[in-house]
Amino acid sequence: MNLHEQCLLRYLKNPDELSYSTEILKLNNFILEKRFIVKNFVAKSSIINYTDNIDLG
């Protein structure tokens, strides 16, 4: 069972805790989004070739 399913089950058992479950899902989605950005953009943009256009005299 994943986090979304757990939150839904918790809501069905205790509907008054919807805001708590919603905040957990928001936090989980934020973490997943940041992990995706770091994995797919930051890591790839830091690959630089330092040997291009170097004049050693």
C-alpha cells in the first residue's frame, strides 16, 4: 500500500482528519518533485567539460 492509499484509508476511517492527510500528501509530492528535479536537471547540468578551449601555450 502506497502513501496515497494510506491517506485515503485514513480519511475513510476518520473523515475529520482530512486536513492532516492532505498535508502529508502535499509534503510527499513536494519531496518527489524536488527529487525529480535534482535527479533530472541539476545532476545533468553540472557535467562540464573543462578541457575545451584551453591554450596551454
